[in-house]
Amino acid sequence: MTTVEARRVQKPTPRQTRRGVPTSVLAAGVFLLTAGLRLVNVGRSADFFVDELIYRQLGVSAAQGGFPHTSEGLFFLHPPGYFYVEAGWGKLVGISPDVVTGLYQARMVNIFLGAITAVLVLLLVSKAGSRTAGVVAALLFALDPYIIRQNDRVMLDTQTVMFVLAGYLVLLPLAREPLPDRVRLRAVAAGLLFGLALLTKDHSALISVVPLILALILRWGPPRRLLLTTLGAAIVPYGLYVALVGLYGHFNPFWYNKSHGAARLIGLVQESGFHAAGTPSLTSRLIDQVTTFASTYALLVLGPVALVILLRRKDPVLRMLALFHLCAGLTLAFALAHGTLEEQALYLLIVPTVVVQGAALAVGIEHFRQRDGRRVLRSVLLVALVGFLTATVTFSGVSYAKVHTGRDDGYARLRGYMDKHVPLGSAVIAADGGASGGISSWALRDRYVMGDWVTPEARTRAHARYLVVPWKVIDQGYGTMDARTARLLAAEGHLVFAFHGRSYGTLALYKLPLPDEAYLRVRATAHGLRTGADHGP
């Protein structure tokens, strides 16, 4: 069968004439369900994540005009797309100067973007051939515990994937004959949506631009002229961004940040993630979180099965979705083998996995709809499918209840305690990252002077009498201070605040005594004697 003939294979689309719930009503229901699930206890059920605090500050700076920046300077590691959306939300609802309130307000952005993504999953899978499968896929997205966690955080991935799915939703009608009206306009619109994804996170190109290039080479999907149009339009938003950076004279820091980011992506620099020195292994992390994300793991395991089903079909729409999932899988596989592997990277695979599983379900529905004679096989597969979906939804519900009915707001509580008992501007030792590197610094730096003063002399000079330790971070090797040093330092003082949460284990604040002058004189004398012995005759 030729490529043109393959395009003309008319896979039955959802029956528009069949009586039932209108698609618009289903979309509204999916949106409300997805948003509602994420809104429940959105503040107290998830503690601060360090990237959230950085991105919130970038959004606040974007609202003030110019390029996003932190207190440390202009920020070019990621493109500014999300930060301007965050700034627009801040203009709409107001920007709170308080870190806790401001962060909870910023989380609302991704909650609504996640709800839009669920609607896009519904529409995309429905376009692949079955509205029933679209509803199932949207429910899997809405209920999945890992997806909910990502949508509840101020992170870039939710907006990135939303734009990617929107791009495919506009592009895929161009893969089937007869072509719709205004094909070039559709191709340009799809490209601009992919471009907005690139303007949110650079390496979204691996799940948007790369699949288009593969479709162009393999002659799958839309006609080649339309694919080229889409690819051309995709680079326009990012190209304008780079041009503005150069126009304002910031190309050198931009290039440095992008070079460093590329080195991290391909694994030449391992500053964070599971491959970084001293951090726990991926296996131990997966085992630690299996009781929360087992349903997510099950969906990922079944992803390759759905991929094979789609690749075996001649339908160009299904093959485009297969390329989407394949590129996402290969991207994560590379990160797993050599690149920088962080937990949030999984979002760029789990959403394509849900989409292709929905599309594979659509294929199965159509297959058995055309073969009424195989009733026994149909019954067995139907029972297996219903059993799997029931188990997945049940586990997701249990995991959701466990997370969203509990409290995991240690840093918000710590700030509340310190407001009452620690003077504003006090020097505080952050065991996990010193002045700028960890969650403690970013959570408290607006009110206190943060640092990593460890020696008695340094503590005395800074007048540092408080120590913050998120013990889970320290014990897992993510902090700049090793566990032994943290325990020795904590033993010198007394515990004044402690909270045990899911994210950071025991979050503790210790009040330390300042070393007395006699002790410092003894240390100085001993140091002088050692120095004299080293340089003696």
C-alpha cells in the first residue's frame, strides 16, 4: 500500500450522528474533574519543591517587565514562556509578597493547564477513532497520581506538554484524506503551538520537532509540504526570542546557559538527578515510591504494547501518535543510560503513554466491533480490560486519598514558627544548600540570611545561631553538608521545631550556642602552634 493510499484509509471517527452526550459536555466534565482533583488541599498536601520557588521568583520578575531574572541575575537556562504565563496570572489575581501564599497562587496556573491537557487527551484520542477510548484516556490522565503531583507543582512540564498535545490535535487532521479546509493555516497553527512548547522548555523538541522530522523521512503522516510548513512555523517563536536576547545584548550569558544546559541534558555535567555523585539510585527511589505510583508504573510498562499495536496499523494518524510516544521513550531511555535523569522528566513520557494507550484501545474497540463472531475472545479481553482499568483507578484513588488528605507542608509551618520566634534578618545555617543551593535557602532567604557556616569561627563571625536540616535530603546525599557534619552540628544545639512529612522526612530547626571567646582563643593558639611547627627550623 502506498503512502497516499494509506492516507486515504478512512478509520471510522467517533460517530457524530450517534445519540449520546455531546463532546463539549464530556470535555467540560473532564476539565472540571481534573481541576477539582488537583485543587483539593493543593497547599498542605505537597511541600515546597526548590524549582517551584525559583520559577515563582522568575514569574514575579517577568511581571515587572524585561527578561526573567532571579536575585542572582538573568535566567536563560530555560526559555521564558512559562514565566510570562505565570506573570499574566499574577496580574489577574494579584502577586502576594509572601512566599507561601504566592507559591500556592502560582500552583493554580498548572492546575488549570493540567485540566486543559486532560481535555486535549480526550479530543486527541477521540480523533484517533473512538470517543469511548478518549474518555478512558482522559480519566487515566485525571486520576494518575504522578500526573496529579506534577500538575500540582509550579513546574514547566505541564505547560510544555499541553502545547505539544494542542499541536498534534491541530496537525493530525492533515494526515487523512480528504484534507480539511485551509490546510496551510492549520499547518502553521500546529507549528506555532509546537513553537510555544519550545518557548517553554527547549527539549520539548524531542517530542514535537523530532517526530515531525521522522514522519518526513518515513513519509508518514501529513503531506511533506505541510510537514515542512509546520516545522518552519515551529521555530518562529523561539527564533524571535533569541533575536530579542541578542538585540538587548544578552547573547553571551544566553549562550553560556544554553551550553551548560545542553551539557547537563546529554550527561557531560551531572549536577542533579539520579546520576549525580552521592545521590540515591533510581531503583531505590522507584521502590520507595511504589506504594504511591504503582499505577503509573503499570501504565508505563504497558506503553510498548500500545506502541506496537499502533505501528502495525497503516493509519497515518496512529503512526504519528506512535512516533510521538517512541521519541518520548527514547528520550527517557537516553537520560536513564547517560543523561541527567530527574523525576519530572517522566511527565514527558507518561502523558504520551496515556495517549497511545487510548489510541490502542480505540483500535481494539473498532477491531471487535467488526468481528462479532469472536464472542468468547471479546468477552475475555473485555473482562481483562475492565479489570485492569478498575485496578488502576482504584489504586489511583487510594493513592490520591493518602496524599491529599494528609499534611506535607513542613516549610510553610517552619516559616510560621520562625516568624514568631526567630528575629528577622537572623543568620541561619542551611544544611542542604548553604546560601543558594537548596530548598531551605530558597524557602527562607526573603526573611533571613542563609549560609553554610560550619566552623566555630565562621558561625561566630556570621552570628549564626540557627540550623535548618531537612533530614531526608541530607541522608540521601543531596545536601552540600554531609550527614555526619549535620549531626555533629545539630548535637551542639537543641531542637526547637520539627515536622515529619512525606517530602523531606523530618524537617528540623535547631538553636545553636555561639562558641565562647575562650574556646576560640584556644583554637587560634592551637592553630598558631601547628603553623609554627610546620614552618620551624
